[in-house]
Amino acid sequence: MATDLKKIIIDTDPGVDKIFTLCFCGFLLLEIAGRTDVPVAEGSHVTITQGTKLRIADFVHGADGLGNQNFHPPKGKPIKQSAADFIVEQANLYPGKITVVALGPLTNIALAIQQDPAFVKNIGQIVILGGAFAVNGNVNPAAEANIFGDPDAADIVFTCGADVVAVGINVTHQVVMTDADRDKLVCSNGKHAQYLCKILEVYFSYHHDAYNTKGVYLHDPTALLVAVNPSLFTYMEGVVRVQTSGITRGLTLLYNKQKRFAEITEWSDKPSVKVAVTVDAPAVYKLFMDRLMDS
């Protein structure tokens, strides 16, 4: 018997690991994959507080976000709606059916929450790639890059009351593509494998220098699989708050509710979210590589 396909909106910024995820979904960069049927909405260029974006990681992904390959600009154009408007519209059209997979700063999601009071009830689930729960961040010791990109927006999303699942780098650092795996990809017949190999050089070089490792972390594909196959992960539940100022700006802290505090705090009466704590890394990696090698 046929089943309904899951309705997923990917909210993302450019980057090599983002391209992995889009390829895993089946549409990579849309024109390259011939998927002109998929609408693209442009997101906010400023933070939720109208500030400038705090960080552009060109040293990780290249100046063009695609490994300095300088591909031709796309011929297609985004739809007229903003990303936030589109997300709100789709949640209203398909209440409870839409999953947003947020692979970048959470500005667009926070804007959707502010625009429509019904959004948190209409949206099915929000899967967040973000946070560094009980480990050091990747921007600085306190903060992970996506949360650091708009901490105020992240705090809005974590405390909005929707069904939120966060996948931090404490989990995604367990899923690694090695140098040897990249060599296998080069030799494969996958439709998008050669394209991906072109953009990987800068990403691998960054990881070699920053982490002294012969491989790269598969952050975004891992987060996507929470939306597709959540049984590959285990979770904790609690209230997550985000530090929005100071030296620890972007810090995510989970209150697991194992202790009752007598005082009223900034965590009091806030809704719980799920935070991934373990992952079946071999299974996630096999799904990812099988897709890239065959598609």
C-alpha cells in the first residue's frame, strides 16, 4: 500500500556539508539535479534583532560556499515569498504534516513564530542542527556555528512550544567521512559523486588543520536523518536556553529537570524539547554513502 511522502522544508545556508544533505534528499543544488519543481524562498539577510550576520565561514566552505569552485550562477529565481512567509503558509496548508529541518541559523524559523501565533501548533516538527551540548563549540569553546549565527532567534525557537529536536555537534562529530571514503567516492558511478568531490578539497583541508583528523564531520546529513529515521538516535528531554550576550554568546544549555529549584529561573515554565545524545554512526554513514554512491 502506498504511503504519503514526508513533507520536509529544508532551511539552510550555503556550505559543503549542506550540499551533502541536499544530495542525500535527491535534489542537491536544484538545477544540477534537474529539480526545478522544488520552490526556493530567500531567507533573511539579518538576524532576528536586525543585526548583521556575525560570521561567514569562508575558511571552512570556500568564498562561494561551494569549495571555491565558482560554478555558474543559477538560472532559476526564488519565489516572491520570503522564507518565513513560505514556512508559515505551508504549515497552515498542511497542519501537523510539515517538518522543518533547520541547517543554518534559526532566523527564518523565529520570524515564522513571531508572524503567526498558530505556527507552533501547525508545524509538525522542527529539527535543528545546532548546539554543542556538554562539549566545546566549533566557533569558540562555548558556541556552535548555527546557534552563534543568531542566538536570539535560537532561544525563541527552543522555547516556542513546538515539537523541537536538536542535533548538536556532540552527536554529529561521531559521523565521519574519512580521506579513504572520499577516494571511494571519486571512483564511484554516483550521479553527483564527481560534483561533490570537486567541492570537498577546502572542507577536508579545514578539518585536517582545525581538528588534526583525516576526515570530515557529516553534520547536516546526520541531522536530516533525525527527521527521516529518528530510531537511529537516542534523546534526552528538557528545557534548552541560549546565551545571547557576553563571552559565552551562543552557548546552549539543557536543563534536564532532574532537580527542582526553589527559585524562579529563566528555565521555569518553559516547554521541553528533545536533544539527541547518541547516534548509530555506522548505520547513518552507510545510508549516506549508499545514497551518494548509487544516486
